[in-house]
Amino acid sequence: MRRPNVIRWAPAVVLLVTVIPAVHGDGPAVRAETTVGMTGRLEEVVLPGPELEPKPYDDRKLPVVLRIAAVHPHGTGFRYDLEYYGLDPGTYDLRDYLRRKDGGPTSGLPPLPVKVVPLLPPGQVEPNTLQVEPGPRVGGYRVILVVAAAVWVLGLLALTASFFFPRRRDAATEAERPVSLADRLRPLVEGAIAGTLSRTELAGLERALLSFWRKRLVLENADPVEAIAELRRHPDAGPLLDRLEDWLHKPGSPEAVDVAELLRPYRGLPPDAADLTAAEPGEAAAR
């Protein structure tokens, strides 16, 4: 009796073991993972068909902001560098945020799954509010008299010094110090118009303004997609946010911009009302 040739059938068995899980798997593997609010990037992604572009915010169904950082022709399709950040944790398919520039269908695109994880681990709870216990009462009538006398003497000395030694303001320091949020935004807006602001700095400025207006208009607990749409319709928040979208996706636009009118809603606000650290060129270079 002839023995079966086990060695001859071994490659076929290995092939079946390798292929069957790939065919019957749970779905495409996640291509990138990032945390809420942090930018993720997919590079050298080849997608078939005519050129793609991000959908406008009003058309998006899931809380993810997507941009195309670079695009190059590649055979019958195009090769893309994609940047995104998620506003809510979850697993998303970036195909849902793309459309054809010519208006054609997007069928036939391969899955582009990405994962956005929360900043805090599961089950993490915030610490209890620190309770400050009042300290014991110190001193009595004599202490009150001493403190009152010291305050009176110090006030008298300060008043006398103001007559004999008028305070001199450092003009250079006053000129360099921003007096409002509009003053901090002006060089960033002018840099965006001139094209000297990088895409990373523009994206940082957009995130800072979205966070500022969501807090100011009490939209922090609203659905992110609805909140962004509401901000773009707002008469004060909308104009600059719309311009930022144009500068990000249509750089070098020749349309004239009235910088003073764009910054009008930010006059009178303190310079630290919004965190512009990620958008300012000096800070970006330092990081």
C-alpha cells in the first residue's frame, strides 16, 4: 500500500489556513489610531477614479474633520495624503467624508477605517472637588488696629510718591503687549492671506476658534456636527471660520478680505480669551 505524500500537500494546507481567515475576517483593519482632538495622517493613499475632495461641514454625518494635505496623479486614479481629527471617540470610515470634484459617485473606493480613542481610559473618573477648610481666626482688636495703621501708612506713602515720582510707562512694552484678542488674531489672519501660515498653523487656528466659540455660545455639550454648523451660521463666528476653510482648501484665493471687519467680533475681548498657541508661528517652531 502506498503512503500519501504528506510533504506534497503541505503548501496547500498552509495556503488554506492563511486565506480562509482573511476572507472570513471581521472587516478591514484600522489604518490609523489617534485621540480625540489630535490630528492623524494617512500618507500615500491611492484611490481610483476622478479626483476627490473633502465634503463641506454641512454634508458630514459623523463627527470627523477631514482635509486633503496633498494630491498627486497615480495611473488612472490619484495618490492622497489625508489629515483628520475626531471630535468624538469611535471607529470611522474616511470614505464618508469624501466626494468627487466632478460630482460623480464615490462607489468603488476601498475602506479607509480609522479609530479615535478617548483621552481618558475606560472607567476613569474625575477627582472630587477639593474642599478648602476655613482656617482658625487669628488675632483680635490689637491686630486689627495694627493692620489698619499699616494700610493707612502705605496708602499715604503711595499717594505721596505718585506726586513726586510719576510713573513712566514703557512705550515699547505697551506697544508689544496685545490689548485684545483681535490684536493677537491680526498677524495670524494677515499671514493666512499672504500665504505665509502653514497648513498646521491654519488647522491649529481653526481648532482654537471652534473651541472658543463653542464655549462662548454654550455649545460644548451639543452634537459636534450640529455645533459646527451652528457656528458657521452665527453672524459673529461664521465669517472668520468660513475664511479659514477657504484658506485651507483653496490657498491663494484672489478675493479681497476686509481684515478689520473679520476681527470686529474679537475687539474688546481679552488677549487670552482663546488659546492660540498652536497657531502662532513662534510657538509652532518651538514645538
